[in-house]
Amino acid sequence: IMATGRSDFPNQVNNVLGFPFIFRGALDVRAHAINREMQIAAVEGLRALTHEPVLPEMLELYHLEKLEFGPEYIIPKPFDPRLMDFVPPAVAQAAIESGVAGAGFPAHYKPAPHL
């Protein structure tokens, strides 16, 4: 099992999976820091999404017939629209629980499906 930064191999590790969603969760609760708990929450969001069925539009976008958790799929695809549902709410909740949030859980957020 391997992960790489290259998009022409399975399991592309790209900062686009982290930065936008970590910052969205942090900004929405006015966190004054990004701490270890928030980082772990982001990873847990990615892990949980990887275990969900892959959307048909993702299969089409990547020209795949099938994709499921396993050696060829250990991290979500960067264009999966559900990243917004899994990562920012988890990061926001972790910020609140760890005491770095300056605001409560955003009303426009749905709780992360894996929480």
C-alpha cells in the first residue's frame, strides 16, 4: 500500500484534502489556534469518508468502474464534494471540545456523519 503526491497513481496525498477544510472548520468557530485535536479530527473525517461508498460522479470523473476502500483507495479523492460534510464539522467540534473556539458549533453545519 502506497500513497504519493502524484495524481497519476492511486492514493494521491494532496494538501487540498486538508488546508481548505481544516481552515473552514477553524474559521467558522473563530478558533485562535489549530491544535493537535483539530488535526486528528480532520484525519478522522478523511478516514470516515474513505469508508463510504464512492459517489457515481467521482467514478465518472476519474474514469473508474468501481472504487472502494482497499489498497487502491485509502484516502478520498480531492474532488469529492462530501469532504465539506466530513472534515470542517469534525474540526469545528474538536476546536470547541479542546477549548480553542471563540464561537459555538455553526448553525449551518450538519454534524459530521462519522461523529
